[in-house]
Amino acid sequence: MTPTCLVTGGAGKLGTALCTALAETHQIAAVYHRKLPTFASQLRHAIPFEGGGGRSASANEPFCVQGDLTRAEDIRRVVEVVLARFGRVDVLINAAADTRFHGKLLELSFGSIEVQNQLFTNCIAPMQLVSALFQESWKHERAANQEFNRCVINVSSVSGLYVYPSVGQAFYSASKAALNFLTRHLAGELADYRVRANAICPSRFPECVSTERVVSQVMHLIASQVTGEVVEVSSRSDSPSVAGRTDAL
């Protein structure tokens, strides 16, 4: 049985690469917000003009779902649609993110709505999506969770591990640091249900590390048995380093 992978941020640089690479081994559900994904899907593929064949998707094409993950009703709808389409989700990759730098901490008094939105998008919304999927599926499927090695992978950033002063990314860094710690807590809560949770912290890609290297590390975490790890992928070392973990299942 082909496993199913749900990827958020499906229209982004990393999301596109993940959907393309994982489509060889997984059924893909890709969530996008405003920008339409560029890869072939039920939204984008050839329509034959002869033979009355109509529109037909390839079996390994991702299935795209539009949604604003800052809205609780959209999160619930995404989960309902994906489960109705595939009947299961084995891998959840939270790759959607607000990557903007919003300036200095000392200027926060001039306005905070953008910062609040960033914190919600980067660390709260991923947890809400996990919770919705857990309540609708994983909560009742311990045996299947273990059999299919189900897991969550949260895409964080090296900015959540290190301080880079004078570039105005304090709020972005804080949101990613929060995501790292939430991932560790999540791993502990999901352990009894035989679902793993890890985070990956890449440098800026493809400028500092290749997108292919980030995708490769995500695929490694999917196939592994580890949980509670926060994995750095950067030019600091030739191989990924681990910034902390919870005991594996």
C-alpha cells in the first residue's frame, strides 16, 4: 500500500521539491495558499482534445488543496478533504512559513500584527494541523501508526538555533525557536500513539545549502525511527548535526 504524505507550503521552493521527490514513493497531498503550485497535479496537466478522454491525472501526481492555515476552519477542511481522498496520512511535512524579517525589537511599539501573524504561521498553525490530523485519524490508529512508521516533520531554520544580529530577524528567529521546542514536546505527546515528530533546521537554500540536500535529509527522517530530534543542515559541517532529541519509540 502506497503511503500518503501531506505537505504544506506546496507552492514554495522547498514544498515543490519535496512534492516532486516524494511523488515517486508516496501519494502526495499538497496544501497551497495563494500561489498555485507549478508541478503537475489535478490543477495542472494536459487535456486531450481527441477521443473524449477529458481531464485525467497521473496516479503519481500530487493532489492539491487550497487553504489558509492561519484559519482553523481551513485546517479542519484540509484534513477532511485529504482523508476523504486518500483515507490516511502517514507523513505530515509542515513546510509552510512566513520568512519575512520584521525589523528591530525596539520598534515593536509601532505595530505588531505582522509579528503576531508570523508567530502564528510558523509555530502555532503547524501544531493545530497536527492536532486536527491526530483527532481525526492517528488518535484511533495506534497499530497502523506503528506499522506505517507515521511521522511529523516540521521545517524550521538555523535562525531558530543561532542569533544573527543586525539583520532584523529576531521575530522570525523566535518563531522558529518556538517551533523547535514545540516539536520536542510534540514528540513526547505522540510517543504513546506510535507517531514520531522531528524538526529540520536548514540554512538558507539554495544559497547556503542545496535544496536537494534539505530534501534528502527530510527523506532520511521519514525512513528513520528517531523522534524528538532537531536536525541542523548547514554549511557548518559536511553532515547534519543534531541539536537535541527525545528517546526513540
